[in-house]
Amino acid sequence: MNIKTFGVIGAGQMGNGIAQVAAASGLDVIMNDIKEEFVERGMSSIIKNLDRMVSKGKLDAAKKEEILGRIQASTNLKDMSAVDFIVEAATENEPVKMKIFRDLDEICGKETILSTNTSSIPIGRIAGNTGRPDKVIGMHFMNPVPVMKLVEVIRGIATSDETFKITWDLSEKFGKIPAEANDFPGFIANRILMPMINEAVYCLFQNVGKPDDIDTVMKLGMNHPMGPLALADLIGLDTCLAIMETLYDGFKDSKYRPCPLLRKYVEAGWLGRKTGRGFYVYD
């Protein structure tokens, strides 16, 4: 299958990054979100990212305009009827994602592959909301998408070998390094990462250390480029909580129980960088 037109559902931090790398690889891209303001914000982020690359000499101005010219903004999900491959990068909310996949299944041609950037929701469960489970797959990018090399490619129980190969090859076309994961809650990346972040929150909750000290220990002691609390703020504390709840519900193991302080911050609207406050305060 020759992928020419690529669809992205969600113009937020992950979605606009995916749209950027897809357009940079030469694909025509339709980036969709539910409101015009969300799409405009996503396009502004892409422009800012590309301008930064131009200023650093990593991209010339003509190439920047070429990339932008390949991205079409959309607020109508029916525009996805024209695409060959879709990545859903909406909010990490299971009912929202399930509705999107039901709608896409009706809108898109029968050969269109439907992938999801979900951090933790089982692929088989998502595929069960469609009439094409063989063409549903996980394509989990890392944040920030234009910089991070990894893409987790996750098979559902019904995902075909053809769908897997197309997704794997597309990841490489985007300049990424794919890694295969099987369909368990959290897959590989977040099954390892989120419990570590959750334990860092417990250290704060139990007054083992202050945020700066906790992050410094992990950066200098374990050579992590970013401390777990700063990383949680970057990811979004609401997303971290949603992933921990998926792990806890999926395994019924107390080691995945979300820290009460994480839940408290989310309930207060302290979601990290995107709201200006999480474990740190941002301008």
C-alpha cells in the first residue's frame, strides 16, 4: 500500500508534532481538531518549531515553506475520507478515543489504516470499536515528536502483518527508530516510565525530598536528561494519571496505584506546563 495522504486527529502537542514530521517526510497531511482555535494553535507550534530549525541552520526557508504547504488544517472529521493512514492523537480519554474510531470507521475507505498514539489503552479494545480490526494498530510517538527518535509499534490481537509492516516502514520514513511492543496496558515505554514517575510523586508526597532534589538525584545519579517530576509536567499530569489508572485497572496490582498527590494536583487543575503549574511553576 502506497501512503500518500496522512491524517492526524488532534492538533495538540503530540498531534502537531506528528503532522510536522509526516509533512517533512514528503506526505500530504490533514491535521484535524474539534475547534478552529485548536488547529490554529497547532499550526503556530509547527511554524515556531520550523523557524527554530531555520535559525539554527538545520533547515532552509524554502524547505520550511514546502513543509507548511503540505499541511491542511481541518475541523471536519469527514475530511479524513481522503487519507490513506491516520494517527489518532486526541486526549488520553478512552470514551473520546472510542467514538473517534467508530466515526473514522464509517468515514474512511475500507483500506485506510487507523492507528492510535494512545499511551496505554489496549489496541484490541480500540479495534473492537471498528469493523476493520486487522487495520488498527498502535503508533506511539515520544514527546517532543520532532526530536525524539522512538516510535512504539503495537500490534492488537487482530492486527495484520501487512498493517504492521506499513506502520513500521512509515516510522522509518519519518526518520524514527521503531520498536515492537505487544498489546498490554502501558505497552513497554509507559509500563516502565509511569511507575517511576508515580514513585517520584510518592517521594514528594511523603516528604522524602523537594521537587528539585528528587529531579537532581535522577539526573545526576541515574544520568536521566530530565527529572521525573519535570518530565511529568511536560507530559501533563492528567495524562500521567490516566496512564496510571489504565495500568492499575489492567493489572489489578497495587504497585500501579496512582499517588494521591498526583490525583490531588489534577483535581486542582495543576496539570504541568500546559496550565502554568504542576510540580513546578511556569511563566
